[in-house]
Amino acid sequence: MRTIVSLSTPQQREPDLRELVARAALGDQEAFSRLYDAVAGPVLGLVRRVLRDPSQSEEVMQEVMFELWRTAARYAPERGEVLPWVLTMAHRRAVDRVRSAQAAADRDHRVAAQSRTPAFDEVAEQVENQLEREQVRRCLGSLTELQRESVTLAYYRGYTYPEVADLLGSPLGTIKTRMRDGLIRLRDCLGVGS
């Protein structure tokens, strides 16, 4: 018969995590130090799998360990083992960090999109359109009042020539003549066709 000899000494045995949490909850720093040594590795491993960034992972691991120190009194042994409880805290904290980083990136994208300077062509086009409108207004001002009324009613208000004649109480032929003369003057003033 073969005898199995245990190589572990009482000091090398696995720490009782429940006992360490209970003692840490009472403010025992030595117990918390041992608890820290027992769970820090698995916590860091889990957090690294979620975050993939070593420096952020270490930061989150430290946050989890601080939370463990603050909330050790909330551990309820009847609800499960210590390590899964701590790993749940770690997973939640890591996921929160991912969500926070994603929200910050989304915010940055929204700000960048809102503060985007329009392309030069858009600005040039807006300026050009404004200048053309000003030139058209100026040229309309150079027409006689009867020509301006006829052109405005037909081209800016959408009336037909017969409707313009009815509105102004003039014969259709007179309206057509006013329109032709007014459009010729506008063409010349705007420099169209030259």
C-alpha cells in the first residue's frame, strides 16, 4: 500500500476566501491583503479579456479591488462563493468601462460631425447664389413699375400671362409686350448671353 504524503504545510494551504472576506469586512487589513493576493490574478485575467488594454485593465482591476474592500460586508455566503461574486463585480466594472469608452467615442463623433466646416465649394456656392440674388433684385429695380409687376407676377408668383392680364386689368397683348421688354432689360442688366 502506498502512502500519499502531502507537501503542503498549514501555511501553504488555500486561503478560505469566505473567512478572509468576513475578516476584511471587519477592517482586517491582513485578511484583505491575503484576499487580494488570492483573487487579483483571476480578476485581472477577466478584465483583460473584456478590455484588451493592459493599462486600462490594471486600472479597472484596482477599482474592483477597492470596491471589494468597501463592500466586503455585503457578501452573503448563502448566495454563492467568493470568487464568482468578485468576478461578477469585475465583469460589470469592465463592461461599464467599455460602454463609457464607446459613449465618449460616439460623443466625439457627434461633435466632430456638428463642427464640420463646410467644404470650400459649398461656401463658394452659397456666396455665389447670394450675389446672384442681389444682382437680380438690383436689375428688377431698373425695370419700369409695370414691367416689374408683370415679371414678378409671372415668374415669382407663378401666374400665367392671361392671369397677369386679369390681375392688372390690362389687355393680354400689353402684358406680353411688357414682359418681353422687361425680360430683355433683365437679360441685358444681368449680362446673360453676352
